[in-house]
Amino acid sequence: MTGAGAGAPRVALIGLGEVGRVFVEDLRALGVTEIAAWDTAFGDDASRASANARALGVTPAASAVEAVAGATLVVSAVTAMNSVAAASSAAVGLAPGAWFVDLNSSSPGHKREAGAAVEASGGRYVEAALMSPIEPRRLASPFLLGGPHAASFLVDAPSYGLVGATAGSEEIGVAAATKLCRSVVVKGLEALLSESLLAARAYGVERDVLDSLSNILPEADWDAIAGYFMSRSLQHGVRRAEEMEEAAATVADAGVTPWMATATVERQRWAARYGEVLPASSTVGLVDAVRAAAGLDAEVDA
């Protein structure tokens, strides 16, 4: 490995949510035993980050600086609005030459701010856009790397389990733009399916709507797809809303009015209120549960 220090790699995670947990589990499977973590939610014992730390047997660091001390690789996986703060708080503790891989779904402008903080402290900043859900391929998922150090990090990436990574532009922000313009479609489709089915169920036409999608879209199990997309919004709507705010800013910076991205922010934020209805045994059951939790007209045709 060409990162900071010598000997066994040490990895630090800034953020121990869904993606952070996957990193810990998969890195340990590769034999990486020196793993530290810091999350602002560690102060709340009931938070997901604290629960993940207990389940994984990871001792929470007292600060970002403590977590990254001596790390050869730092992975930042926080919410989009906290990406620059995470980079700035960790940067001062980075070992010279340490990799700082920024996975956050933040705008190109915010990526450049984070990169400047890391580079000023002697770290090597690499933006990494996750171009699929983290499951089922986990660390083997397609990560699009960007920035002046992307090609160099690609040499080390497989040793950290990132075998699906590719290097793109040397300009920081291009990978982020790729990710966020994709998100306009993916998170927008989640919002569209949710809104459509919540209304269609009231009229008893949800099955006809789903069956008709293959008339213009690739033939697929749209019932399963709709249920999956809705469940992702319910479970991760807060994070998705933040990501779509970054997407809206990215679209606006291109001179395009972000009507669709902005609307998706609102639907994702709304969905996050009803995550307690999960899990559901079927897509229709999920729709009915959300309608009931939201106080919508419950009288629908069976």
C-alpha cells in the first residue's frame, strides 16, 4: 500500500451508519483489524451509530482527530450537509499522505471545499461516488473515484475491498456531479412511485398502474421494485432529502431550474416521517400502512 505509515493498515471511519457498518464488516473479513470510528451521533446511546458501534465491537473515538490518528485510510460517510465539517474536523489529525476517501453525496462545490481542507493538512483527498445501492455487492460495488489522486488510490483500492472502483476525472467534483445527476433519476423515481401508488391505492387501481409500466419501461417485477424503492425512502428519507438538496444545487449551478430535484426533496422528507411502518409483507401492505400512518383516507377497495 502507498498510504501513510508502514505495516498493517489502519482505517478510520467518519460516520458509522449503513455504509460505515459495511466497511467495518468487510474490512475485518479482509483481515484489517485496526479500525477506528467517530460519529457525531455517538453522544446519543440510542442512535444508529451507537448501536452499530456496540454490535460491531468498535470503541467510539472521542473525536474525529483521535479516530484518524495514524490512519492509512480515512473514509468519510456522513450525511451530505455534514461533509465539509467532517473533512475539516478530521483533516487536522491526518497523517502525512493518508488517503481521505469522501463518499458523501454532496455537491461539487462542497467536494472542492472538503478537498481543500484535506490537502492543506497533507492528506490525499479522493472523492468516491457510489453508483449503486451498497447492497448486495457491498465494498465490491461500483465506486467512481475522482480528483488528482484517484488513479493512485485505485492501485490501493482492491486491498481495501474496493474491487469495483474505477477512476474518472482528475477534477474534484466531476464524480459528484455524475452521482447527483443520477440521483435526480433514482431518488426521483422513488418519489414518483411512492406518490403514484399512495394515490392509486385510494382508487383501487394500483395493480393496473404497476402492470402498465412494462408497456413503456423494461419488463420487470414492478411490484417488487416499487416496494423496494418505497421502503428505501421510508428508511432513509432524511438522508435522501439532504442528498437531493445537494442534487438541486448541482442542477442549479448548471443553469437548469431544479424543479424535479426540489420536489423530490419534499417527498423524501415526507416519507421519512413514516419509517416506523417497516417492515411490510407486501407492497400493497406497505402502501396501506403509510396511508394509515399519514392519516389519509383509509377506505380503499381491497
